[in-house]
Amino acid sequence: MVAGRTVLVTGVSRDLGRTFARTLASDPTVDRVIGVDVIPPRGDLGDVRFVRADIRNPVIAKVIAREDVDTVVHMSVIATPGSAGARGTMKELNVIGTMQLLAACQKSEQVRQLVVKSSTIAYGASSRDPAMFTEDMEPRRPARSGYSKDVIEVERYVRGFARRRPDVTVTLLRCANVIGPRVVSPLTSYFRMPVIPTVLGFDPRLQFLHESDLHRVLRHAVLEDKGGTFNIAGDGLMVLSQALRRMGRSNLPLPGFAFGGLGSALKSARVADLSPELVAFLTYGRGVDTTRMREELGFEPDYTTVEAFAEFVSTLPPPPRRAEKALAAVAEQLPPVDEDRPAQLSPAGGRHG
């Protein structure tokens, strides 16, 4: 453990980045925390010093040099455009921003540690997946677009940086879907829908990481200074039908092509963003092995997958009374499952096929 460090955290305008930076700043072994983003955070940063800077711009190198930064925590790889704007801007922030940040770290003689928050979406989701992915495995179907492709490119640049700067400890955290009362993501937006559309005939495996465990593992990675690539997730798995039973909400089973069509309608209505990679995940699911997280990184999550989901569900408001009718009306406009049976609402946790 190294004391007296100066840590730069990217992506602090988003809640997860802001709350992590604020928590880290209260640690007695950390001298200063510098929060960087293109827009100021809306919440309290505590003792974090905010610097408005765009990591896509080489000016980030000047910030690192001026502040004598020795540790960089990169949390700016985002899953949705949000305030960033369109998909093109999101890709620039994710990929070009990471390239510029790594270039700045490479030039700096002070930087000795890099922690990158990545995602298990790097493994993809397909019918050919293994039961559990280990860190050495590759996706069975390489990503061609979207957030998953961004993550793969970001990880490739991080590995390149690690080769060029072997003196820097590089820790890559592949986090399962982060969930919690304050998390806003494509998956939590999906679960917040009053009626949950599902893919007919599939019951995907789900694995979650509680938001507080995300903060804990990032802090652990910074303070323990252990390099490597690690899958990060709560113990255990659950399938979607179990999740729906725990929520007590109705689901709308749809064939795969209709599920994708509904996703486009929901995105246009700003209800949820069922991207192609999320559709694949909600079809096939994904599981990752966390042995290396425990044995090499030395981290143990406080929440299991089931416990993380249960706390999230406990904060959900009851669905509107007319929600089922509204979503059923949308379903009626989609192509039927077959000529004799249209898509119909099912009770929570019912079989899909």
C-alpha cells in the first residue's frame, strides 16, 4: 500500500464517478483527489478538486503534470450517450478520450498506477458462450458496433499502454452490470419499466455488482496497487424469470425480432434503450468466473448477485395502473409470434415457451 498519493478520477459528472471520487478523497492514505470531466457534477464532491477538462484533448496531459498526479482512475467509458449527445460523441469520449488519457499517462514520469473500470460486456453474449468466462477468454462473437466494441477497443489500448510502460501498475476491472438504487443504466432502465418485455423461449443468466461494491473494488485497486485483469461480480447467478418473480411484475414475452422492434420504439419514446448488445444479453445472458478477483486481487464483494438485485427492487415504485394496457397496445402493433397466437402479457416469472 502506497500512502500520500494524488489520484485523478475521470467521469465525475456522473453519479458513480462523483460518489467514488468523494469516497476516495476521505481516505487518510490519499492526499488529494482531482475530478475531471467536461461538465461539472450536479452533486456534492466533498474534498475533491474539480477540473473542467475534456480527456479527448491533449490538455489532459497538462492537468496530470500540473497536479503531480501519480494515480489515474479511468471511469469515463460510458454505456449510453446521455449528456454526451449522439452515439458518435459517445464513441469519441470512450475511445478517443481513452487514447488521449493514456498518451498523457505515458508522457508523465509521475504516473505509477492506472486503474480502468471496464465491463464484462467485453465477452459479448451469444448461444456459443461458455458457462462462465474467465479473464483469458475471448468473446465468441466479436462486437461490431456500440458500447461493446468501444470496451474492446479501450481494453486493447490499455494493454498496449501496459506494454509500453511496464513500470506502471495497470489494473483492469471487468465489472458485471452495476445495479443499485442510484444507478441509471440501460439495464436498470429496463427493470424500471412497468411491464418487462422478454425474449420468448429464453431465460438468460444474470450477474450483478452492487454500486457500493463498485466503489469498494475501485478503492481496493487503488490502495492495494495490484496489476492485472479481473472479473468483478457478486457471488452467484440468477435467471431473468427469477428476477421477474422477485419484482412481482408482469412480463411481455416476444419473439426475438419483435423484441428488437419494441426496443426501437422504447428508445424513441425515451423509456429504455434496448441496444443490440443489451438485447443479446437479455436473450443469452452471461456469467463470469471471479476466482482471480478473490485469490489475486484479494477482493470480496459485500453483496451477492441476488442481494444486490433485492436492494434495487426494494427501491422501485409501484407500476402505474394502466401500464399493462399501454404496453399491450404497443405489442398488438408488432408482428405476432405466429398466425394463431399474438404476444400476450404473462404473470411475473411465467415460462416463455
